[in-house]
Amino acid sequence: MIDINLIREQPAWVKAQISKLHTEAPVEQILALDTRRRQLLQQVEEDKHRRNVVSKSIGHTQSAAERQTRIEEMRAVAAHIQILDEQLRQIDQGLRESMLWMPNLPHPSVPVGTSDLENVVLRQEGILPIFDFTPIPHWDLGPRLGIIDFERGVKLSGTRFYLLKGAGSRLQRALIQWMLDLHVSQHNYTEIYPPFMVRREMMVGAGQLPKFADNIYHDAEEDYWWLGTAEIALTNIHRDEILTVEQLPAKYVSYTPCFRREKMSAGRDVRGIKRGHQFDKVEMYRLTTPETSYDALEEMVEDAADVCRALEIPFRLVQMCTGDLGFQAAKKYDLEMWAPGCGEWLEVSSISNCEAFQARRANVRFRRAKGAKPEFVHTLNGSGLALPRVMVAVLETYQQADGTVAVPSVLQPFMGGVDRICHAS
């Protein structure tokens, strides 16, 4: 949620920023509701002031008839105040609901563009591998090795589901444990194991509701919402709290399965395990002071890049343009790993600075000193990294001419010393 004072004081500028995002936002509706709200507040204050003045004078009124007239007049004023209070309550509710549909505004450094075609590749690290054979995609490699079973996954749950088996399951588990350990031991994050279902208010706080309701799995009976990312839970850990400046930055990392209906991926290439309704992810999250958040964003990019470097898989850093920025982010980067079997760059991390957008929705604040006015923190999130696309990149990069897959050296201790994935016997 952005600051309503910004909309109130600079409506033309806000509209110009939203136009860069190529999305719709209820700016005019918010302005109309805000104007009506202030009018009602003024009327209520005037009525209450009048009631107080007249009420004090009643006791000094000598005439019983005049006193009764003033009493009846104040009853009418009280009734009018009740009506105005109810109108004000409805206006407040409508105003908040409208504000929840306002996207975050882009940082000045974000390049202006209409779609992901205008995203900017900032740099590439690593040399694309050269094979003395034709590398095959994971959707062929995995079944040949007996580590990915598409048919039984579909039998169990339908399209975009699969089974990992044997060394495939262990490789995924090894990646998760290794990435968590890396972020905790080398990058100084605190590991969090959150619930995988949260209350509606947590989804609102993270900016998922009401915008993305159609893409979230929901238990209607209990009104629980399944996490599409650990970011949702981590945003709300300090909900309605006022932190001390000494508690910042707070750095959290969390593994969760993620559940998304993927309605918005229609028309995309969804072969293999690149995009599904259920996937695993290690998520980094930070809460910072406003003046340090953009330094923190660059640090988080490096934290995610360290994972790619340690796996020795080529990757590139891409900056999102305004047309591909999304709803919550003020600035966002993607890290993409090269998958030689697919022959494409796969997004394995999206790293965003949401500034105060989520903190304002979840009411997470801090004080710079005792007695100082509370301020909203800035929140940042980034995959560190997202599976199964890392699995795809590992399998396709480390495949051998004999059909086996070498295990990256950093993962071998987490694979029980196994250095090669062979066909399951």
C-alpha cells in the first residue's frame, strides 16, 4: 500500500507513474472517497463542537421550555452524528479496499518498458558449457534415469504435477539443505520454519490479496490460504509490531513448498518441471531502515548469485522494466540460470525491494530512538533459490555422454557422498 498523502498531494505524478506500469489503478475513486471522507469528518467535528457548546449552556438556561427545546435539538444533532459516523465507517472501508488495489510505484532507476521483452540484461557470469554430444532436456533425461516420473504425477494430481524418485528426490532435498546452510552460515540469515497456511490478513499484508485471489489455493471452510511463497509468512512475522532500530536489519531465510494455481502462465512453455502448481523454494527476506534498503537489495542479489557460482552454472542478472515489475515491487531483479538441454535461460530467483508497500499493509514499524515517531520499515524478498528450475539447470548442465549426471561437488556431502546419478536399477 502506498501513502495516501502521496495520492492526495501529487495525483498527476502518481498517475504518470502508474502509466509506466501499464496497469490500472483506482486513483480517481480514491481521490473521490478521500474528499468525501474529509467532508464528513469536518461535518462530524462541527456537530460535536455544537453539541458540546449547547450542552454546556443547557444548565444555565432559566426557561424550562427553552431548555427542553435545546435538549431536543441536541438529540437531533446526536442522531445526525450517528448517521455521519456510519457513513464515515463505510467510506473508510471503501477507501481501504480501493487502496489495496493500488500497485507499488517504480523506483526512478527502473527502466521504462511495456513488457518483459524490454527487461535489461545487466551482466552474465560463467561460460556456457560446450558438449561433445547433443545435450537433452530434463523431460527426457529424468525419465531415462528413472528419477522423474511424469505419468504417475499426472495420475495422482493432474497436469503440471510429477514425481521425483530415488536420486531425484535426494538431489532436490540436498539442494534445499545446502542452500539453507549457505545462507545461514555465510550470509547470516536466521532460518524460519513457518506454517504453510496463513490467515487472510497475512495475504493482504503481503500484497497477495485481493489482487491475486484467483491464483491462490484457499480452504474456504477455515479461511486458510496456502503459501505461494514463504515471503507471505515472513512479511507478517512482525505484523502490528514496532521494532527498535537495533533489531534492523532483520534477515530471515525459509524453506517452504509453494502452491500456485498458475492461471497467469497460460500460453507459456510449461514442459517438464519448469512450472507447476506445487514447487519448493528457499526464500530470503529482509526488513531494513528506508535509507539502507537499496544497498540491501544489491547484497541480496549477491547472496542469490553465490548459489549459482557455487554450483558452477552460468547465470545472468536481469533488471525488470516497469511493464514487468509486478504489483508489490519498487525495483526488481531476476537471476536466470542457463539450461543447455532446454536451450534457454530459466528464472531461478526474483529479488525485490518493496520499500514500505508491504510494511504499511502489515503495519510493521520501527523507532530510531526511544520516544521517536514510528516509521515504516522497508521489506525485501528474493529466492535463494527456487526449485525445480535449479534442478533443471543442474541435471542439464552436469549430464554426461553416457547418460549419467555428475553431482556438483558442493552437493555431494548432502547426497551421502554420491558423485554421479545413474539409471535406477
